[in-house]
Amino acid sequence: MARSQRAFVAARSGTTPGDTVCDLTNRRPIITYFRTLSAAGFAATAISYGPGRMGFGLFVPEFRSAFSMSTSAVGIVSSLGFFGFFVGLLIAQAMLNRLRPEFPVLAGLCAALVGLVIVAAAPNVIVLACGVAIAASSAGFAWTPFNDAVHRKINDIDRPTALSEISTGTSVGIMGAGGAALLMVLMGVPWRLCWAGFALLAAIALVANWAVLNPVERDTRSGPKEGWRAVLQPSAMPLFAVANVFGVTSAIYIAFAGDHVQEAGGVPGLPAPAAPALLFILYGFFGLAGFLTNRARQAVGLTWLLRVLLFMTALSLALTAFVPANWAGLVGSAGLQGMHVMMTSAVIAFWSEKLFPELPALGFTAALLGTAVGSVVGPAVAGLVSSMAGAEVMFYGAAALAFATGLLLPASWIKESPARSD
């Protein structure tokens, strides 16, 4: 039975969320919402948050050379990419209010496909910036609808695990993009060909998500005005604050860390141009720890998990500034940042789902808008600071922001119960 047919059977068979659906002719288990939604979301985030959102930072040295870009220009183009993410979030939520979840997801993967093609063919920095913004917008389109679908199609006990698996798709996407960049350096593959390959993978993910998401019905529980009033509550402010700091620090690392390591000479035993690729491969590999986010929360609690994650990104940024041309520094910096990004992404997903059980997609969108604002402002300001005071000052400043946030985060502010408007 074809995948689309199996998905149709799952949607129409009358099973409860998370149940296994069987082929009626031979009684073999063939599909569950947990497996299909997790896999579809994993593929969507792998493309949209991998090459779509992270690809520019990975290939900054090549873009610098091809388009004669200054550090300030790198910061501005990176911020434009995250602005595309911000716009994508708003459009995705508007679509989700009126259409089924498949529409914003497929729109996002189409944006990834178009943006990646534009970057691959870009003749100048203006076209490059447009392609980066369109490709990065896919991250805004393609993730939040899964919070809504997971909330309605997967049992409560399995939701944090499913959301962790979906968010960790980013790790595989980054590792794949890093592998392509390493191939480019070691075997002389043109960077444009790498981006054409990313576009081909986006097309495959588009087809796969169409097959899985087609049967998922639209949520008709509340209108957008009621929803925004419901999510903008005092009890949700810590979520939005953490998301904003996460956006600032992660975007600065993505935009500048690889280029800084290469400028410092890379690591012993490898050509300097291979350093950014290696950094992002390690970033993605260690990010697979995102699969363990829910277990970590159960073991130490949400407050301490958030503190540890903020301290991890602070140490990662400090290592990037202090020992960029050292194997221990590179592995420590990339590993800590990868774990921080993937685990924090998962935390934001299930934290917002717990706070807003009636509006899971809108609550997640609101949290990611906080991330997006930080991601837009962070690289632009960091680029100016780096130009005026040096890259080390920029990285230490970002590390101080994360460390102070973790240190001053009151446990009494962290709530996982539904936010109320009364």
C-alpha cells in the first residue's frame, strides 16, 4: 500500500491518536500518527532549519570571496534571512487559521526550494540576500503547524517526544549541509552545486510532506483575535524572554562562528577553509541530543534545564572567542552550541504546547516570534560591534547575555500550566 494510501487509511479508520493502523487485508501494522508526523516534521525541519536557515552562515567564507562582503554586510544579510523567518511565521499562522496544516508546511518547503535555487544562481549580493531571506522564511512556515497537528493527533504522553524528534531534524539538516561544505573544500565541488543539491532535497521533502499531511484536518476552535489575546499573558513572558535571548545568541553563532574559526587559521591537520564545515558537522552531530530533551526535563525540571542550556551557549560563545584555532575549542564550542540549540528548540516547542493547550500552533508561533526578533537584531548589531571592537568582544558580549539570563532566571517564573486570561 502506498504511503499516501496508508495515510488516508490512518485518517479515516477511526483510530484514536497515536494508535497503530493496520492494513485490513493482512493485519500488519503499517502506520501511526506518531511515526508519520514525527518523520514528516523531521524532514521539513531538516531542510528549512538546515540549509534553509543555517546555510548562509556555513558558506559565509565562500560568499565573502564571491561577492566581496564585509563583516557588516554579512551581519545585514544574516539578519535579512532571519527577517524572512519572522515574516514566514506570521504568514504561516494566518494560513493555519483558515487552512489545514499541510498548506503552510508545503508553502514553506516551496519557499525553501525557490530560495535555495536563487542562492545557487545568485549573480550579486542583492540577489543572494533575497534568496537567503526566501529560503530562511521556510523555517517560519514549516515548523509551527506540526505543533498543532501533534497536539490533535498524538497522545499527550507521546507529544514531548514527537516534538523533540521534529525539532531535532535540524541536526541532520545541518550535518548534511556541513558535509556538502566539507566536500566542497576537500574535493573542489563548487558551492553553487552544493546549493543546487540542497534544492533537490527540498523538492523531495515537499513531496513526502504532501503525502503525509494531506489527511490532517483544519483546527476550527478559535479565531486569530481571540488567540493573540490568549497567548499574550504574563505567565508566558518568561517563555518569550528565553526565546528572544535564544534567538540573539544562536543567530550570532550561526552567522559568525564558522568564519571566525577560518580567519583564525582553522585547526591543526586540516586546511583552514574546512573549519566552518567541520564546525557545523559537529554542531549538528551533538545537536542529536535534542532527542533526549524530554528525559532531561523529567530528570532535572524545566527551570534547571533552561539554566544549564543558557550556560552551555555562554561557554560555547566564549570558547569561540578564546580558542578558535584549537581542536578542543572547536569541538567544545560546536558541541555545546549544537546541544543548546536543538534542546532549547524542543523546550520551546513543548513548553508553549503546555502553556497553550487550546492554541498550540499560535502559542508556538508567539514564542518563535520572540526568537525571530532576537535573530534579526542580533547579527546586525553583532556585525557592527565586530567591525568596531573586534570579533572577540562580540562573542564575549553574546556569552555575557546568555550567562546573565541563566543566572537571573527565577524558578517562580517558570510555569508549565495553561496560561489564563482571567
